Amino acid sequence: MKKHSRKSELKLDKASNPTQASTFALMQRRLAEHLRFDPESGQILLFDQRMLLLHGFSFGTLRRELIERVGLDRAREMLTRLGYQQGVADSDRARAVTKGDIAAALMHGPPLREMEGFVRNEPIEPLRFDPERGQFRGNFHWNASWEAEAHLQHMGISGVPACWLTVGYATGYSTALMGRPILWREHECIAMGHARCRAIGRPLEEWRDIDEDLRFLQIEPFVSVPRNQGATLTVAEKLGQAQTAPARSSFGDLVGASAAFNAVIHLLRRVADTDATVLFLGESGVGKELFARTLHTISQRATKPLVTVNCAAIPSELVEAELFGVEKGAFTGAIASRPGRFERADSGTLFLDEVSSLPLPAQGRLLRVLQEGEVERVGDTRIRKVNVRIVAAANRDLRSEVAAGRFREDLFYRLNVFPIEIPPLRQRREDIPLLVSLFLDRYGRRFGKAVRGVTVTASQKLRDYDWPGNVRELENLIERAVILVEPHGMIDIHHLFTSGDHVRSLTIPLLNQHPTQGAVDASETVTLPSVDDRIDRLLEMHQGFEAIEAQIFRRALEKNKGNVSATARLLKLRRGQVEYRLKRHLLH
């Protein structure tokens, strides 16, 4: 058997059919054990997920209507996005059934999609992947593609590939498991007149001209998409050009493809062109200010001022002066007249962050401004008209604050005209690889450091973490990791969780799974990197022996939760030897 030093692929056992296609067929039979038809409940279940057995012709008719109503490009984006979400969902089930074996889970993707009736996968060359190095190569024929056949039947010969659901599925499935954006592109399609459909999958940074491919991630123009990361930063970028990275778009960095994220984006678009008061709700760190800024940017007031105020950061005795302005001599220290935030935001938008922190007297005056559209400065008798759109945010339950007497009920109803609940990161885990890609690019450019990505072990821990600090915490972790990792290195767990963060093991319950069922023995199907392979990788990074030794000691210490004696036993050293090396490597 040929040994592969750098990439995992199928083990070619002489006693078996030496093709990945036969292995996929074997996996499909094993996966079929988890497919249940339950006539009594009227449900079809694959793992714990309800499935629907649809008529292909009716789904094809729906597809045609979608194209006719919204146009081919928009329909392509919508169906590719749907396929992406399906791929992410199936990857979670595959990860559970293989008990966290990422290599085995990756191999479950093609047979899973075949079971769902969309396509027959035929590998042109072995599916190759190295989860720890982020390498991925897929080259498949997609035979009997339902989408290609439906497109030909309803729309005729196409000028673009038509297997949109399958492209999205493959992209979402491999991205979720690899922990970095893996883009699949259909190069040949029966719908275009080719003899068969053919698709290739690679990491995002290995593709050129990706804007067209990634449009499905952009549910609206103001949503950002991943970009090729700075793994090949130029010398000029490293010396300074990258210190202030160019803006990715004029809107900011809203990134996501999950259903929860897209629901918020739909609401944002609906309310943007109105003057309705918007109340963003959600936990701290979910990005309420970013959504508020985006709302202003896509509104009719985009060319007018956007004024933000953090209500919790203003001393209670100065809140009214800050919001409504102050006249000279109104109180000790008021040596000059100055406008408040409302006047400064006139004709534009005022964003009141943490509005629940306002003291009750200020809440009363705020209510009057919202009702009358006029302000009165502290110490003044003159009334000033203002035309301001109010956008507020709260990370507390305002109804509970009202019930507790800390927030005025009438003000709550004034603010709660169009509430938008922003989901916490733990409810949109499928967006984590996209956010990680965004932050790696941002901080790689800011610090002038090329980072090759995140190891699959680290990426799975990012998926498992509960994220009490939400997107803000994820961004902080990636920024810290980019600082800690060696140039051209891969971010691992010890670069991320350095402050005692608790990472739980995420498991997905599988219905009717017997203890002996479900898990695919990875040793039967894949060859993972050997010890020699891992040593080769460390040597290739040219870090030097001391740097490698420091990594080993740091990892051993982490595995034993900082216990020096246990670390010594693990490394077969005396405690004194470990203490000496820890001081030498980690404390200097």
C-alpha cells in the first residue's frame, strides 16, 4: 500500500475494491441504518432530522417558477444558499455518527447526498484532505443530477451550471467540517450541453475570481462575503500597507449564511426605507451596533449624520445634558452652550445603545422628544424642532425591566415599534467558519502577518464553545490568536483558549441509535497523518527545536489543566525538569 505523507485519503486494501466509489456505497448502506419510516407519526427521519419525500417533478416546477419570478441569478443564489444550509446540517449529523472523526465525517458527505436523491457521486480522483493543515481536494462527476435534468426539462440549455443546490450542499458540508471556507465550483454541467456534470472543491484562497461563486452568501448587497485570506501577503503589505486594511465594503462586515442570520437581514431590509423606530434586542456582543450602522447606511438618511450614544457610559447626572444639550450657566461647569445628541443627529439617525440603562427622569424627557419631535436644552426655555430617526438597542429584557419598575412602560411601547432580535452566536454556529475567515483576513492584514488558517481541532472547538461573549468574543479570540501564532503557521487550540475558557463537547443526539451502530471505523476507510507526518510538518515550519519543544510543553500542560506533576508523568520527566523547561519556554 502506498504511503501518503501529507494528505489523508482512502486506504486501498488489496482484499477490497480499491475505489472511493465502493467505499461510498459501503457508507451509504451503514447510513441507511439511521433512515426510519414511521407511518404512525407520518414522519421520515434521517438521524434526528425530519425528511420529506417530494415529487421531483413538482420540485422542478417550483424551481422553474422561482426562476421566472425572481430571475435566474436570484434563484441561483437562493437555491445555493438553501443547499449550503442543508450541507451544514448534514455535517453536524455526520460528525455525531462518526463520534467526532472529521476525516470519516467528510467521507460521509457524498453518500448522504446520494441517499437524499439529488445526485450520484463518482470521484474522478481520490478525495484528499488534511484537516490539520487545512488542505482539501475534491474532483467529482455528479451523475444523474436531478437539478441538471430539471433545468433542461423546464428551461432548456443553460449558459451557466445548474446544480445549485448540490454546489451549495458540498460547500456547506465541507466548510463546516474543515472549519474554513471550502468552495465547490461546477465546471461542467449537463444543463450546459456537457456530457456529464463535474465539480471541483478547494479551499477558498486557492480560487481566483470568486465573487460570482460567493454571491449566494450575500443575501443582500450590504452583507459581506469571505475573501481570499492573506496567506500570501506581499512584502509591501507586511511592511505597512496592511496596517490599515482597506474597507471590505461601504456597509461593514455583516457575515453569515445561517437561517437565523438571514431572517435578521430580511427584517433589516424591510424597515430600512421607513422612518420607523427600530429596537435591536439580543445578548451583549451579538453586533447590535454594527446592525444599527448598516440600517442607517441602507436607509434614505444615509447621507445625514449617524450619532451613537452608549447610555450606560454616561453618568446619570449628565445624561439629559448629553442627550438634549445644555445652555451656558445651567449648572456649575456649564461654561458654554452646546447642542445635545438629538440636535447633532437632526435629519439623520440617533442610535441609543443600552437604552435600558437610562435613569427614569431621562426616560420621561426621551418619551416627550419621541412624541413631540422637539427638544429643550437643560437650562433653556426655547423649544427646538428635530427630525431624528431613533434606533435603540438593549441587552436586557425590557418587559422584565418594565415589570420591575425600572423602565417606563409608555417608553417601551414607543421604542418597540419594530423589534429585531439578533440571535446569539451559539444559535448560528454554521456562520462561525465565515466569521473566522473574516477576522483572520482583518487581523492578518492589520498585523502584517500571513496565517494559513485554523486547524480542524481548533475549528471544532470553536463550534463547540458556548460563546457567552458572542461575535465580539470570537473576534477577540482570533485577534489574540493571530498575534500568538507563528508567521505562516496554523492557529491551534492553545492560541485561542488561553484564559481558562470552558469548551464543552458538542454532541447531537441520534434517534434510535444502538451503541454498536452509527460510528464508522475510520481505520477502515481513511489514513490519518502518522507521527512521522506530524514531525515533518513541524520541521517544515522552520521554527527551530526550542520553539517545537515549547509547543510540546504548552500542549502537555494544557492537556493536564496546568498540573505540573501530571505533565511530568505524561512526558516521562521529573517534576524539576518540567518546571525548568516551563520557566525557560513559557515565562520569558
